[in-house]
Amino acid sequence: MKLNYILFLAIVIYCCNPLFGQRKGYWQQGVDYNMSIDVHEKTYQYDGKMTLKYTNNSGQSLSKVYFHLYFNAFQPGSMMDYRLTSISDPDPRMTTNLGTKEKPIYQSRIAPLTPDQIGYQKIKSLTFNGINTTYKVDGTLLEVTLPSPILDGATATFQMEWNAQVPEQIRRSGRNSKEGVALSMTQWYPKMAHFDEFGWHLDEYVAREFIAPFGNFDVKINIHKDYVLGASGVLQNPAHVKGYQKKPTVKPINNKVQWHYKAENIHDFAWAADPKFVVDSAKSRGGINVYTVYLPNDKPTIANWRQALGLATDFFDFCADKFGAYPWPSYTIIQGGDGGMEYGTATLVTGGRNIKSLVGVIFHEAAHSWYQHLFGINETVDEWFDEGFTSYVEELAFQQLFEKKGAVDTNPVIAAYRAYYKLALSDKEEPMSLLADYYNSNYAYSNEAYNKGAVLAQQLGYIIGQENLNNTFLTFYEHWKFKHPTPNDFKRVAEEVSGINLKWYFNLFINTTRKIDYAITEVTSNSIVLKNKSDFAMPLDVLVEYEDGSKELFYIPLREMRGEKAAENFDIYQGITRTIVEDWFWTKPEYVITTNKPAKKVWIDPSQRLADVESSDNTFER
């Protein structure tokens, strides 16, 4: 009897406890940051105070929370330091080659940092609803044990004071970059870690990217009066700081002025500062205020940045039509210390570039305003969803706005396809679903994330039709803006828009290294024999030119699609009869098309959107 009672009680607790109950519907946590920063520019340190309101919508109580302390990665012996010595092809920006080009010996640039060169974030105090907490620092993470749980639906208030030192410029954040920027302040504050249906995302910082909850930011930065800033959000006091108005009224206190910024519904805040920065601005047709903040080192640099500003405003109008309206009032493009990286309503890019390179990096980082910032994509888990789709957006815009191509090619990302083929035919490809930090090489990571991710997007248009792909992007925007969608959410939207099942495509292209490889093996007077030489089945467009000069496009659906794509209106298909034939089973290696007259020429996928790794056998000409 006693045993039965205990068992009954255990079942009741199991069923009622929100930790073990059924999954709640879609939810996301909320954060509101109010920060005040006092910068000591001579020592490259700053003191910070933060009030953070954290709203728990998870359906369960939280007894712990976590913060990221990114600056702690820039210390000898950190995981980032060791990663640079263990990966086969370390980032050259982060290493020094002590050997030769033929026989490199890479040394991490973090390893020799002295105590006054390292980065750190030291917590001085942390309270939870006014009560002291217990916390410990573990590398780039701060683990906080709460005096009482945060209940579901409750909002807790954290108050924190900390001291930080800005590291030497090595990756993204840092001081005194090669281009001469004094302070590049990215991933610079203790940031609440992301908690969602998959749990806490507690990735050690090893130079990849991030995931964070959406929230509001109210940031005050006190810095020497001679500095000019560029930052996320909207500057609240442009009349009282340098750079944004012709005759500002600057009233320093102890030689410092306060820069005040606010931003709503973003998930990261970045800024940079330098006494030599200049500011330019323009407004897009859609009303977005676009700012450039850069070092005017010479006339060509100034000319490039001015031209880039005009193209950037065009970019936001272009994307609004194709991917949904940019929802924030401003976007700031800042010359920073390292490459290019996206942040909430701002980016930092290196500025000493030719005009093509400068526009390219601005378009790429600005495209991240959709994929990753408007849709809070988890870059540590679904890096291709972030970088690949961004690369797709960038290339479409670049060809139309910079290269003035007019109509976009049937495959505007053909360069990404070629890079993917090279990867797929090497021995370095890994599944694209691999966590971003864990690739064996930077070569594999960059090609999987940027190139294969772009191929996935473009090839999806081949499967469901370009018009359906365009509608998928816009429908996805309406459903998932300001949320944290997964790739499955994008797949579901594409399925709903097109009426085509896509489970097989997303599974095989993302989770495996299987390759697509079709061939035309035989052409007779009344038939065409096709073969799937690989273990990845796809629908096919097969264009046939007959000996009498007429043409016919055969469309072969795949059985598991459970549907067909509509006819497409590319120039190469104009005036050509389209014939839908019986679907092809993935279990059947060969397929025969029956023709009524002899074929002179046959080719698989004239649009070049099918990512066939060996296309030499995709055409036949008598």
C-alpha cells in the first residue's frame, strides 16, 4: 500500500511539474537592458552598470541564469587560444606564422598577450530583485544561482556592476586595429544567454557567432569629448555630441560627454569610437536613416564610402520588396577593426577596401538584418540558415544594384555552386547540421555555411519554382519576424506556399554529405535514358531539342514531393512546350523518357540550379 501510494505521488508530480510536462506552444524570453558605461580610453578599460529586466515565458521556473563574458576569450589559455593551435587552418587574422608559407608554424595571437593587453570582464556585484546572488565565472560564461526561482510569466530585475578591459584587436572586438580604429566594441557587455525549447545555449566563445533573446536597449556611454561614435539604435542627443550636426553644443564634464542610444526589439548592441571618425547619412525611399561612420584617410576612401552609402540605401529598398520591410528606423555602417560582422541595426566592417569589396561586405552584413537579426536565428546551430541565406540575398542585390544586370540570372549564385562542388569533391565536407564551432577546418565551415547554404536556398527555387521561393521568403517574414525560427519553420512555410513535401530535401542536404549526380546514358530515336548515379534523388527538368528544330521541356517530379512545381517563366523556357511525365521513384536508379521524334540535343537543367557535382554527362548532342 505504501509503495503504491509513493508510485501514485510520483506520477502526479511528474505530470504536474512544468519541468516534465508537455511542451508549451511557441514562446521566447524577453530582456530589457539599461546600461551606463564610463570609458577610460587611456587604459582601454571601462566601468559598467546595468539594470536588466528578464521576463521568463518558458512555462517552467528557472533557478539559474547565465551570462556571456566574451572578452574573457582574449586571454592566454582560453578555449579560443587553444582552438587556434588545434584547428588545421586557423584564421590568419588571429595567428602569426612563425614558419614559412610552405611549412607554416602558427602561433595564436592570444598566446603572447600581456596582462595589460588581454580582454576581461570582472563582475563586481550582481543582485537579483535586490538580493545578492551566488555566481561563478567559467571561461566566457557567468553562471548565476538565484536566491529564488524566476516563475513562469514573471519578470526579474538584475543589477550588475563590472569592470572590463578591451583586448588588443584580434577578432571582432578590440583596440587599435590595423586600420587605426581606436575602439571596436562588439560582444562587449555581459549578455544574458539564450534559453528556448532546446534549453540554455551555453557555447564557449571561440570566435564564431551567437544567439540571444530579443529586447530593448537604453545605453549611455561616457567617453572623452574628442571621440565620435557609431552604434546600434538611435542616437538620442545628436545636438550634444560631435559628428552628427554641423554646430553641436558639446558641454563636457571632466572632459567627457555622454552618448545616449536607444533601440527596440534587437538582440545585440555594438558600437565603435575614434576621434577621427566622420559621419555621413542618407535616407532610403522607405524612410530608413542609413549612417556611415568611418576614417577619412584619403580621397579614394572618402569617395568609396560616399558611393557605398547611396548603394546601401538602395539595398534596404531592394530587400523590402523581396524579403519584407526593414522594421527599424536606422542602420549604421561603422568602420571597425576586423572584417565584417552583423549586430542589431549596425555592422562593423573594415573600411580600407576598393568600392566593389566595400559594397559587397556592406550588402552582406546589412542582409543579416533579415537573416540573422530580424529572425533571431541561432548562428551557433544553424550557421548555414544565417550565412547561406544572407549570401543569397547579398548576391541578388549586388548583381542588380552594383553590377546593374537588370533581370537576375536564373542562377545568380552560380559562384557559390562552384565553391560547393569543390568542397563536395574533396575529403573535407562535413554535414551542414554540424554545430558551427565543431568543424574540423575553417575551409569546411565557411563553404558549408556561406556557399552550401546559398545553394540550398537557390536549389529550393529549382524544386518548388522561383515564384514560390519568392513568396516563401515574404510569407516567412510575416510569420516569423522578431521570433527565433528554426530551419524546419522555413521548410514548413515553403511546403505551405508550394504544396510540395520537402522533408527529403532538407534532411539529405543538411544532415548528410550525399551528393547529387545525374547522367544521360543513352539517346535513341524515340527515347532518352537517364541515370541517378548518386544516392540523392531530385526532380529533373530535361530540355530536348529535336532534329526538326522544335524543343520540349520534360518535367520529372519526384514521388516523395507529393506535388509538382508550376511552369517557370525564365527566358530559356519561353515558347517551349512543357510536358509533365510520370514521377521518378528514389528507389529506381534509371528513368526512360519516351519521345515522338529523334532528339538532336538533350540537357538536364539548363537553368544550372540543380547542384549536380558532375555535369559533364548532363548534356548530349548528336
